[in-house]
Amino acid sequence: VLCSLHGLPLPSSGYSFHDIANVQIYMYTPRLYLQTMVQEQILSWYYGVWTLRGSSGNIQIFSIHSFYSTFLLLKMAVHGPFVKIHPVVLASIADSYERRNEGASRVIGTLLGTIDKHSVEVTNCFSVPHNESEDEVAVDMEFAKNMYELHKKVSPSEVIIGWYATGYDITEHSVLIHEYYSREAQNPIHLTVDTALQSNRMNIRAYASAQMGVPGKTVGVMFTPLTVKYVYYDTERIGVDLLQRTRASPTRTNGLTSDLAQVASAAGRIQEMLNTVLSYIEDVLSGKVMADNSVGRFLMDLVNKVPKISVEDFESMLNSNINDLLMVTYLANLTQAQIALNEKLVVL
Amino acid sequence: ALYQQKSSVSASKRMSSVVLVVLKIIKHYQEEGQGSEVVQGVLLGLVVDDRLEITNCFPFPQHTEDDADFDEVQYQMEMMRSLRHVNIDHLHVGWYQSTYYGSFVSRALLDSQFSYQHAIEESVVLIYDPLKTAQGSLCLKAYRLTPKLMEICKEKDFSPEGLKKANIGYEHMFEEVPIVIKNSHLMNVLMWELEEKSTMADKHELLSLSSSNHLEKSLQLLMDRVDEMSQEIVKYNSYCRNLSKQQQQKHQYLQRRQQENAQRQSRGEPPLPEEDISKMFKPPPPPPRMDTLLIAGQINNYCQNVKEFTSQNLGKLFMAQALQHPSS
């Protein structure tokens, strides 16, 4: 039996509940309490699925797809479901992971950015030294405050919006650290970056926290996932493109190319794209692939983009442009010759 | 001494910078430096064999009027101390600056770079050109003062004779250090992730055909500089003329003196006392040539940029022509 939240009717079936008589979900302003009819049950977050630990000790696992969607909808009341990350932040995190102290298995740090109505944008970060052992964790809060002050001097519009940690899981220590950060910012975001590449990927995930538990009894914190998007400024995208090309070279190095070579490589890229499109068209024509209307529309846009100008007009435009450029080149060369001459004359 | 000179010339022939630095510089300009203000910051890294490696950087806040008590040195010290805690290299290896259409050759830059290079021999200034980058490809250059220029700055002898002695031309002021970007393996993984998640990049800025705006601005800046240059040249010319006139006058005076003395001797009178001619004909002060040198260097820079730009555009125009006439 489930009540509706925000006017949204929830399906009462479609979960695979095992051996739980009744689960009721209450809404309590932005926080969520999960009350179970069975006493003393703890709903906790283990490896991405809900588990309910029964009082007799047996563990039951739900599939929670519908749960997810409802939690996400709830989360929209607090933050939007989007976290926008700039590549600078990820590069910083990777770098500080590489420089971690001996024996530290993970690094943590503060995230800075801006909040607007629907999403959070993370634009900067710095790492904070911390010590973590089996049963305790110590974070250098003075340092964090100092760094934040310094950063504020440069970009006064950035505020603390959360913190990051490398590593795959969310441990109990994370909860403590998260609590500290909730004092600094409302609704802090927690970002995890799996630099140890546990699942052969660098999982970059963001979470927001919410209280949950049995009211009056044990209260816990639950981390709900948020969608992560990558945003770039234009210049950032161009920088990242260059860095992408670096990764292809065997020695992991790359020089910055010079003028005409860049145009040539851009032309090469367009040629590749055209080849892909052509092969797709040939497949469609020979019947191997179903024709898709939207793709067809894009193709028509593409072909129409080459403007139809009469030959004479185009020739005159081309010539005038070329003349401009040649004249400017000539002037530039002339100026350079002049100052070289001047130099020589002075030295005489 | 000779060995030392050789090692300082061959030191740091190349420079490698890390992904993080590039991204940070781009971001700093984007957020804080709209318009034609420059943004600056400090580069951190270390020297490895014959390479200078830049591993991190942090930005300087802008100078605002209401920030009179802002202490740059304090900020820098605190920042470096904090960074040391998190194991970031805290060796100061240079600084970076953004530029507007390539106009960075100025007195201020020279002074700053000189003070940096005086302290740390291999330091460089990294010039980031955001407008050129927005046109399609990252424009990041590293410069260092040549040893000759360092000598001159040390002695502060900017007179024409001094510069003539050092035989320095505007081309020998800065030497460009080639940059190489290195990625660590973890960074590579990050790049793969980003590539997957992000959409196909809009790379069309590089191939856009519009050029007049950029050309106009560049030419305007070039014209301003050329004007300044011509003023300096006029100043120098007038100085030369004055000097030669004075020489002539001195000569004439001496001759007259001699004639008079000869006359007096012939008449039997005591000769006139030798006067100190150098006090009478004080030579005019020579104009400092450093500014002229800087302007010449700047003009050279503009011309280089313009030529690069035009060569790119010519290529693009010919490509457009090929599109229009596929048969030709």
C-alpha cells in the first residue's frame, strides 16, 4: 500500500517485494521517511540496491526501478536532477589522486560552483588533506576554509556546493564528511570518481543526500543519484579537442600544430564525416538499412547548406576576398621589412 | 663562466605542460576576463633534465580599485603553502597571461618576466590567446627573454650606445619555447570517458569563412603601433640632428677660439683661458631606445599573426571554391 506523492500515483505492483507485508511511504516536506510496518528494519544503501535487513537477520533485496524514479522526482524539489560538470574539475580530481600521500586510498576535496533553479554547475575544485583509517576520519577543515577564501578572491561568484571523493563506494566515513559539508552549503552534492577503475571504467557519479529511516528510531542518510552532464565553454571544448588528440599518440605527447596544418586537419575531419554519411546512404539505397526520415531531413539540410550562387557572383566574391587577404599579407610583409630596415639604420 | 653560459642556453629547450594547466587557464579567462582585460596567474612545476614541466597553476585575482589593501605577495604565499599540503609542486616556474589580438609585448611584461627570470632561470611566460582559440584551435605560446636582453635589463642601460653594443634587434628579444602537452594514463582514461559522454563537437569554427572582423581589429592595432613607432623615430631623428648640430657648434667654437688665440698671440696678449667646453655644450640626453625596441617587437608580432590568419583563410577560400565548382 503506497500513498501518492506530489499527486503522483505510484504503482502498487511492479516491485518485487519479498516477504514484506506493507511498506508505506510518507512525504514530509523535502525529506523522506520510509516507514515499514516491520519493526526495527533498516533500509540501507548497498551497492546501488535497496536491502532490507530483517530482524531475524535475513537480507532481502528489492528491485527498485520505480523507487528510483520517485526519488528522483522528489529530488527535483530540492535540486534539479542535473549536475553539470566542467572538465577542469575532473582533471583536477584525477591530478590530485595521482599526487596523493602514500597509504591514502582515496582523496577528497571541495567542489565550487554555482547553483541555479534547476541545476548545479560545478566549475572548480580543490583537494583537502584528510586522514582516513578503519574507524575514524579526520579532515583538515581549517585548510578547506582558507582555500575557499583564497579562491573567492579570484572568482567571487563561486560558492561551495559540495565535495568529491575518489573511489567506488560510499562508505560510512562519507556520511560524516557529508555532514560537515552540509554545514557549509545547503544540500551539498557528493561526487564520486572511480579512479581505481574498478569496473574498467571511471564511473563519475553525483549524489545528493536525504534523510531516511524509521522516525523516532534509527535515522540514516541515503544518497540519491543525480544525472551528470558535461558542459563546456566553447574555448574549453576546443582545448579538450586538442587534448583528445593527444591521447591518440603513442608517447602521450602532442605539440600544438601550426596554421595551415590545422585547417588541413579540420578538412580531414569533415571528409571522414562525409564518408560515414555516404556509406550510410549507400546502405540505405541498397536496402541493407531502413531509411530513417529524420536522418533524411538532416541530409537535405546538409545538401542545401552549400549555397547556390551564380558562377560570376561567386567568382567576384572569391576574388575580392582573396585580394583583401593578399593585400593585408603584402602590408604585413612591408611593415616587417620597414622595421628591420629601421633597426639596421639605427645601429649604423 | 663559459660552461655556465652554455648550460643556461641549452637548459629547458622544451616545455611540457599538463592537461590540467591548459584547462585551468581557459576556464580562468572565460569566467573572469571578459573584454580586453588581461587575466594573469602563476605557473607551478619543476625542471626535469632539459625540459620544463608545468604541472599546475593558480590564478591571480583582478585588481580592483576598492581592493587597495590587497596584498599580492601574501596571496601567493598562502596559496603556495596550501598547495604544498596536497602535494602539488610548489616551485614557481613562470606565469601566464591572456592577450588581446596578440598585443602583449609591453614594458610591464618585460619587467615582470625579467624579475621572474632573474629569480628562476628557466621561467617562462605563457601567453594564451582566447580569441584565436575561439576560432578553432588552442593558441598557447611560451616565451622567455633571451640572455642578451637579460644582460641589458640587468644593467638598465637603455641608451642607443648600450643597445648597439649588445647588438640586439627586435627579433632577439623573446625566444619562443616549443610546448608539448603530456597526458598521464589516468588523464587518458578521463579523456575517453568524456569523449563517450559528450556529443560530437562543433568543430566548424575553424572552417568559417568570415575574416573581415578579425582583420580589421588586427590592422587597427597595427596602425596604432606604427604611429607610435613613427613618433619614436621622429624623436630619435631630432635627437641625432641636435647632436650633430651641437658637434658642429662645438667644432666652430673651438676653431674660433684657436683663431682668436692665434690672433692674440700675434698681438702679444695672453691667450684666453681654456674654458670647459663640455659644460657649455651639454649634449642632449639620448632618448631611451627600449620602447622603440618593444614597439618593433610588437609590430613584428602583429604582422606574424596577420600572416598566419591570412594563410589559413586563403586555404579556406580555395576549399570553398572547390565546393562550388566540383568539376574544375
